[in-house]
Amino acid sequence: MAKHLDQLNLFGVETVEPVTIKAPKEKLTVYKAPVETNQQELQEEALPTVSRAAMSFSKNIQLHKRGRKSFASMDAEIDTLQVPSTEELVKKLYYPIGEVAVWFNVNTSLIRYWEKEFKQLQPRKTRKGDRLFRAQDIEFLKQIYYLLREKKYSIEGAKNYLKNNKEKADKDISLLNSLKDIKTFLVSLKASL
């Protein structure tokens, strides 16, 4: 039997004497592979390690993490929203979910999840199942985004807030939009000076 196994020795590993384990009815033969530990070879093959913190400071490397984002990263992304104003949204009848997700800097799966959780958000679906958002749907998404990401409400808290304070929520969003427009104007004015 050992001759047969020598033919399968593709990597030139030295054969080791077999260890016999006695079973109640039959004998089993188990071969142990030799373990080579050469510390110098391991050190030569080791790759340089870089901590995640050091990598995050690099401008060329973007880390993609799975799961929920940290509050610090969500706060940093709040100012980078690219949602068009209401006047621009009305120019087009429907917007695909991919375009809407880019505006809010979120994944399309998160928008689908919000659709499932908030029954007021009902985008039109094509026969194929693609979601198409109207201007009023995007305005409602702005409210959801504001409550969840900026005010740090939970899903249940945001649902209760929208259900109990519909008028106040609309007023807060319109005030927030006007303040963001003023901020954009002032930033552009400062840049032109």
C-alpha cells in the first residue's frame, strides 16, 4: 500500500511512517503529513501589514465595509447630498431608483427597505419590477433621510413622528430646504470673492 501512495507524492514531501488506529472491526491507517516550520521563510513571505486607520487616511484607497455605517461617516456624507431642488424634480415625471440612490449616497437596497418600512412611500413599479420615483416620492425620501440620518431617529421613531406630526414634518423639511439653499448661495458667494 505504501508503494501506491509513493506514486501520488506530487510535491516531494517525505513519507512518514503510518499510524495505525484500532477500530472495533477493522484497522484504519492514517498518514500524517510532515509539518515544516522554518521561521526565516515565513518572515520572508510575510506581507507588510497596514492598519485600517492608516489606509483610511490615504486618498487613493477607499475601504468598503459591509453592514451599517458609523455615525461619523453618515455625518460626513450629509453635506454631500446631491438631491436636486423641487423645481428641477418637477421637470421630469419619473426617476429610476439607481439615480435616486446616487443623490442620497445610499444603496438601492436601503431605499427598497425604506419603501417596505414606510407605507407612505409607494413608487410606481414597471412590469419588470423596476421602481420609478415621482417628485413627491423623492420629497418624502428627503423627510425619511432627514429623520433617520440627520436627527438619528430609529425606524419606529421616524414612523411615529411622520404619523403624528405630518404638518410639522412638512414644515421642517421646507425650512431645511430653504436653509440649505441659502447655505449653497453663501458658499458660492464666498467662492466668487
